[in-house]
Amino acid sequence: MLKVMGKALGLALVILLPAFSAFSDEEPIEVYWEDLVPEGFNELAPPAVQHNGEMSQLQPDAPVVDKFDGKRVKIPGFVVPLEGTPELTTEFLLVPYFGACIHVPPPASNQIVYVTFEEGIPLDNIYDAIWVTGELSTEGWKGDIASVGYRLKGIAVSAF
């Protein structure tokens, strides 16, 4: 009986292992910022820069696109660090242009991705654009800086 169960378990591993390996080796879908905006959505133009420190987000509840929910994607953008150490960043906002959420008002929530890396990643220069690869979710996030339309569980970061 034990020998038969062992063979069955071995056969199951032989069948399932290639399927798991194929998923983990799956190329991510390249997603660009315009892909995260629903067709017909009217993004409001940002107001003139205020020099009084006011940075209100114009569209904190912008609609999202479900097409990439649960998919492994690769998105380019700029980093707004939120959590981590000087060596490793564990949480950040990925935004489409440099200075968003810091120097200018945050873009619409469907133009911001909340990214987490469990172990943290080194970010050499937050002034440079990067690619972030991971599993995208349409589950939003709200923080002090902005409301966010997407979350991404990070797997890798590379230069853009």
C-alpha cells in the first residue's frame, strides 16, 4: 500500500512540476500607463502648481482596468519610497513621471501602483525610471500621499 502511494505521489509530482515551472518562467505582460486607464475615462488636467504646500489629488477614486488583475506584469515608472531602510526598500509607489506625489499633485488613482517587496530591494537612484515585475491586483490602497488604484506584489526590478 505504501509503495503504491509513493508511486502515485511521484507521478503527481512528475505531472505538476512542469506546470508549476512553466508558470514561474512565464514572461510578464508589458503594461504601460495608458493600459491602466479604462477606455473613455477623462483624466482631468492637473491644476497649476501651488507654492503653499497644497497637493490635493484630483481623482482619488478613478476607475481601474480588470484585464491585468492577478496577472504577472512588468510596468515602467518612477519610485516614491514609502517604507524600508537606507539599503532596502520594502514599499513604494510607482508613478508614471518623476516628481508625482512629491513635487506635483498625485495623478489619478489609476495612474499609481502601490508596490511591496517582502525582503526589500536596493534602489540605487530614485531619479531613474525602472521596470517593476510582479503580480498586479486591482485592490486599491490609501495612504497619506494619495489613493492608489492598483497593488503589485513585487518579484523583480530592473533599469528601464
